[in-house]
Amino acid sequence: MKKKRQKYTQEFKEEAVKLITEQGYQITEAARNLGVNENMLGRWKREIEGGGEEAPGLAGGTAMQAELNRLRKENKRLKMEREILKKAAVFFAKETS
């Protein structure tokens, strides 16, 4: 009996790759949690980030998507830094009073 090949949506692939790129999961850990093969997840990552030739529908938007992902990540980091600085300013204002 042959095993049916699972089809994954583009959205699922992108969210799976975000686990690795944005949330810091290792490929092996993310693949195990999602129930997919590590090699497949690695290939999705290369396709989405690098615009590889294996990604027929992604080639045009991958560079922009990668830049967008990078900017979102940077924006999140900067917001966190700003919040830390706000809390520090409040703390030191109380200390000097």
C-alpha cells in the first residue's frame, strides 16, 4: 500500500519557516512538532528566503518577503528596546526623587 503524499499550503510552509527564522526553533525541533520531514522544512526555508529555482510561485516575491520579514524582526526588537528604556527612565526618576 502506497502512502499518499501530503500537500501543504503556501501559508503553512511560510508559518513553518517563521518558527525557525523568527521564533528561534531549530529545524529538527520545528519539523518534529509539525510532523514534517526535516529535509522538507529546510527546503521550504531555502525556497522562501533564497528564492530558489525549486519555488515556482515564489520567485518574484521572495526578495521582498525576506526584506519584509527582516524589517518586521528589526521593528519588534526596536519596540522592545524602547519599552526597556521607558521602564529604565521611570525607575531612575523614582530613584532620584
